Amino acid sequence: MKKKVLLTGFEPFGGERINPSWEAVKQLHGEVIDDVTLVAEQIPTVFGKSVAVLETLVQQHNPDIVICIGQAGGRLHITPERVAINLDDARIPDNQGNQPIDEPIVDKGPVAYWSTIPIKRIVENMKESNIPASVSHTAGTFVCNHIFYGLMDYIARTSSSIRGGFIHIPFIPEQTINKEAPSLSLETIVNGVKIAAVTAAKYDSDIHIVGGTTH
Amino acid sequence: MKKKVLLTGFEPFGGERINPSWEAVKQLHGEVIDDVTLVAEQIPTVFGKSVAVLETLVQQHNPDIVICIGQAGGRLHITPERVAINLDDARIPDNQGNQPIDEPIVDKGPVAYWSTIPIKRIVENMKESNIPASVSHTAGTFVCNHIFYGLMDYIARTSSSIRGGFIHIPFIPEQTINKEAPSLSLETIVNGVKIAAVTAAKYDSDIHIVGGTTH
Amino acid sequence: MKKKVLLTGFEPFGGERINPSWEAVKQLHGEVIDDVTLVAEQIPTVFGKSVAVLETLVQQHNPDIVICIGQAGGRLHITPERVAINLDDARIPDNQGNQPIDEPIVDKGPVAYWSTIPIKRIVENMKESNIPASVSHTAGTFVCNHIFYGLMDYIARTSSSIRGGFIHIPFIPEQTINKEAPSLSLETIVNGVKIAAVTAAKYDSDIHIVGGTTH
Amino acid sequence: MKKKVLLTGFEPFGGERINPSWEAVKQLHGEVIDDVTLVAEQIPTVFGKSVAVLETLVQQHNPDIVICIGQAGGRLHITPERVAINLDDARIPDNQGNQPIDEPIVDKGPVAYWSTIPIKRIVENMKESNIPASVSHTAGTFVCNHIFYGLMDYIARTSSSIRGGFIHIPFIPEQTINKEAPSLSLETIVNGVKIAAVTAAKYDSDIHIVGGTTH
């Protein structure tokens, strides 16, 4: 059965010249793997506007799956996120200077939404391809969590059958030349995101394996 | 106004001989600071049973505030947790050999509950006392998150006015002699927990300062 | 002017199935870049024998430059080493079960030898190619430091004009699937080693730029 | 037999308001443990001048042992250093604005000197007192390594029977309030330095146990 996956990447933020999330997904735009078509779009790293742009893109592309990708500088692994929380709490200003502190994303929205893509299956498939991956239980409180929550709330509000998720990726090496931080190559990240998209398109349900964290 | 704060610490787990959460809170048992009385109890590091024991202790002590403390080996800071999620996903077995994978803590419970103690105010007060502290947005998926969710669900179910929260603490030095891991001294942790208890007892509301994370 | 560079990689050790140092250098065997010919050989991860094998290889290939490469699992960067010390102190047994403790590599040898390849120039050239790199001031006390000291002592004893050095490299991603450790892609490491070899062949002298460490 | 140990700590540097090395050793000034008398002095964090001041202090106090202590912000453990190298390579300016790059400390001096205090015995005694400790094989290339090399060269030049060494210590908690870095409490560091001084005074020879590093 044909499936369409919308992949989004962000604009650079926080002083970086590039954002590996956009560098990765743009390479996948238009790819068709088996019956899965990948579409890639860029999202502004801005509270509010990011979700508005995403909603428009979802209506335009009418995908079966939406996976937003974001940079998590300092992480070692590609990390599918488990849960989005209803909280904006910006450590730094976004790309339009907004810096909300302890504000709900959606007034009277639920405290949190679960990802509806099979995160453990995605992690396992990445690892089988020698890509360092693990499940994360926090997407932070910046625009990454914001768009993830916004996406899941849109799906809930519109009673849509779309499944949605968010994946954080590490820096790529060129970003770490003058920092002490881990990285993964862009090629590895592109492969990881492709595996995530195809896995999410093919499987509704997750697998039952160990993957939690003690804290 | 007199207030009572129930502090809980866990049994050792994961191969450790001690649990710094219990070592810390037991030193505070019976302390009265201004009008705030501290009571300390130990909780088994066991899914299910930990929450049952906690509920009994809450009924017995009738506290105004409950703060559960747990060990987060590898963290640098004392970290008040922002949110508890409705998920058991054990990377290791608990102290009775249970290892739930991707199970809800409370069937049909909400995805998550917020802490109702003033976490940023607690962090600021710790930092003013030279104690490394920051807000955390994940309590993991083991017994620590389990009891935190169980506590907040109990408060919600019983429409209680109790305020509740969870604080993760690092290893203490004696646990790191043969590991590469950071630690804080037990004295520092005891002081930090005391500050948290008194701050939570005195203030319902939180302060409005930067404290989020980009991921 | 034609130059020959002998590159060595080690056998896997410490429970790893591969050693990225050998995976990298074997890809460069036989390459000729401008007038620089690269030769790659594998060395046993064994005290004593490693140096004996290296001496034989040097006599056989008659190179202008020798650069030994070794795995430094846990490091973020490719790190040319500044100094070799006259000490074997094995935290784990080598591949033949030897575990020397606090023994000199060469009786009455000097405490240490400097690298004679231009380490800062190599680091700068790697960084210009977007490869995370920095100078290291310790090669440890296992077989990596052993062969580095053995190489420099051989050059000193034989009054040879060969220039020598040692470069530590991080894990590659497939080694970190089940560990919390940084990695660089094999392609990045291969490029880094090639840059090191060509830079060392073309330049005797180093550049004068900041690159030290406070500790 | 009576012994005197001279302990030195540095001035703050690198933007810090305090230096835990001085905070620690000044608490030990004048202490007598069994037959071991401790004397503490502060040293300027300045290339050249630090060694000149140290030589004067050695002549003034006439100690049996000299142990210089320095801050290694970012390290987890108290780390007795194994080896001092003949190199100044300053990543940042010292407290008088000097920033030497790749210069020898002593012209025609040996590449390196070994510590002559029993570093593994010191580490073991610290660990028995629940103090995280391990041997380090690099003291860096800043003023810490500079004074360590200067001390050992002075001892060699003057054919002195003094034994000398250097110990790096982590930050203390108050320095890490606004950084992501590990720390040890000042009390733990004071105890560790005292153990080092007494151990060095009582034992010329080291113990034969595993303590090396693979890199």
C-alpha cells in the first residue's frame, strides 16, 4: 500500500550556521522506497509560527505519517522521542526573538502526548544498520518539543488518522570542530532518518523490547 | 503556619550497596525548621508496591507536601523533576525481579502529571546555597518515575490538597570510587533536600525565570 | 620529492571485534597522493612483539615517515599525540595475556620522546576539512604508547632520519551501538589519516598556534 | 622520624573567583599528623614566576616532600600526576598575560620527569577513604605542568633528596553552579590532600597494582 511520509527539518538556531535536521531531510525529498514516498520541508525555528507552517504543510501534502526532525547538540545517538509535553520554556530566544517561560503550548491541552510512530522498532532497525540510536524521554522545552506537541495536538483536534513523531539528531562533524561535542556523519543521519520513515510507514505497532532509562 | 513535609528515599538498587536518597532523607527525619516539620520514610524499589507503601504513608502522616527523592547515577546536579509520565519501561529488574516493558502505570490515566512543588524556586534557592541544581524534564521510566506518577495520580484521584514532587540526586562519592561518574557529597545533598522541603512548604507558586532546555 | 609513509593499525583488543585503526589504514594501502606513497601494515596488540614487528616493517619498507594509529575509545576527536613515555602500565591484558605494571619500555631509556611529525599543522589541516581534531598530551600506558615510544627509541638508537608519530582515533559508529560513547565515521577517519600522512610528508616543521590544554 | 611536607596551591585563574587548590591547602597549614608537619603556601599562576617563587619557598622551608596542587576543572577525580613534560603551550593567558606557545620550560632539559611521590599508594589510600581518585598521565601544558616540571628540574639540578609531585583536583561545587561540570566538596579535597601528604611522607616506594590507561 502506498504511503507518504512528511519529514521536516528546522532552520539553524543558537548561533549555528546549519541545522543538520534540514541538511538531512532535504536529501531525502522525493525519494520513493518500495511504496513509501518521502517529502521534505523546512520549518522556521520559531514558537507558534513553526506549528502554523506545519499545519499548512500537512494540509498541502496530506501525508500518512509526519516525522519532525530536530538538532540535539551534545547527544551521542539518534533519539526518537517518546513524549511531547505542553510547555514552552526557552533557555535561548527563538529565531524571531521570542523567549516564552513556563507557558502552555495549548491552553487547556493535555499535559502530554505520546509519539504514535513505533519508536523502539525504529531504534532497532537503526542499530541493525550500525547507527547509534536509543529512545529519549524528553524533547526539551524549546521549539523541538513545541512542534512535536503542536503536531500531536493537531492530529488529536482534527481526529486525523495521521501518525506523528519527533526524532532528535546529534551535531554533524563540521559543527564540532571548535566544540567538545559528539557528532554523527550527515550520511549516517540521512540513513537513520530514511530507516525511521520507512519503518513508521510500514508498521503501526511497536515491538516489545527493553529500552527504558532508570532516570 | 505549621506545615509537614513527607520525604521519601528508596532502597538501594542496580547493584549499589546504598541509596543516597535514603541516606539523605533519614538525616532529616524529625527536623523542624521554622514551622516546617520533616518526616522521612523509606520506600521499596519495586513497581506497584512502592506506590502502595507511599499511599499508606501519606494516610498515616497526613502531610501538606510529599517529595520523593531518588538516585540518578551519572547526573551532575540535584534535579527537581518537572513531569511524571504514565509509563513503566524497566531497563533493569526492580528489587523483586519485575521488569515491565511499555506498560501504563495507571490504566486510562492521563499521559503525564506536572510536579506541583515550585521547582524553579527550589533550584534557585539551592544555587544560592552553592548547590549545583537544575530542572529536569524526564524522571526516566523506572521506579522513580513510577512513584512520582503514582503520587500525583493519588493526589488527583483523592482530590487532595497535598502538593507533590520528585527530586533526583547524583551519586555520593563513595559510590564512584570504581566508576567514572560525578558525585555530590552527602552533606550537600542533605542541604539541598532540606532547602527543597522548606521552599515547597513556604511557597505554592513558582518564580518566572529561565530554566528550560533546548533538548 | 618522493616520500613514503608507513601507516600502521592494530589488531582488535579489549573485546572489540574490529579495530578502526586497521580498518582505516588498510584502505589507504598503496595510495599515491602527489609524490607521497602510503603503505599500510597491521601490528599485533602485544607488548614487546608490536615493536619487534614494527622494526622489521621499517627495515622492509624504508619509509621517510612512520605514523602508528591506535583506537582511543571514548575520545571525541582524532588526536595526534605529542609525547611518548617510557612506561608500560596495562589496565587490561594485551592480546597474548601480558599485563605489565609500572615497567620501563626501554631500560635506562629517556623518560619520554616527542613526536617528530608536525602535530599542530596536522590538526589544522584536519579541521579545515571539517574533521574534529586536537593535540593530545597522553597516549596512555598500554600498547599504543608502547609502540610510539618503541618507534621513537628505534629512530634515536639507529640515528635514523625517519620522522615518527602516533595518532589516536575514536570508535567508529558500529562499535558504539551498545555503548554510550562518541564515534566518527570510518570515512572521516580515513580522510583524517590521509591528511596526516601527506602533511607529515610535506612539512618537517610545525606551525605556531594555540593548542595546549590547561590540564 | 619527623618529616615536613610543603603543599602549594595556586591563585585563581581562567575567570574563576577562587582556586580550590589554595582553598584546600591553606586549611592544612600548620597541621601535624603523627610526625608529619604540613606547610601551605600560595603560588602565582604565572609562567616563570611560579617556579621562582617555589624555589624560594623550598629554600625557606627546607621540606622533605613538595606537593604542588592545581585545579583541573572538568575532572571527576583527584588525580596525582605521573609525569611532567618540558613544554609550555598555553591555551589561555596566565595571570600576567603571558601565553607561551610550544616553548621548552628548561632549555636542553630532559623531555620529561617522573613524579617521585608514590602515586598509586596515594590513590589507594584516598579510595579507602571513599575519595574518588586515579593516576593521571598528563598535567597539561599550562602553569600546572610548568611548576611540576620546574620543581622536578630544581630537585635534579640541585641533587636534592627532596621528593616531589603534583596533584590535580576537580572544581568544588560553588564553581559549578552555572556550568555543566563535576565537582568534589572542599572537605573531600582537603582530606585527599592530607592523605597524599602523609602517604608521601611515610613511603618512598610505590605499590604494584593495576592503574594504567589504554589511552
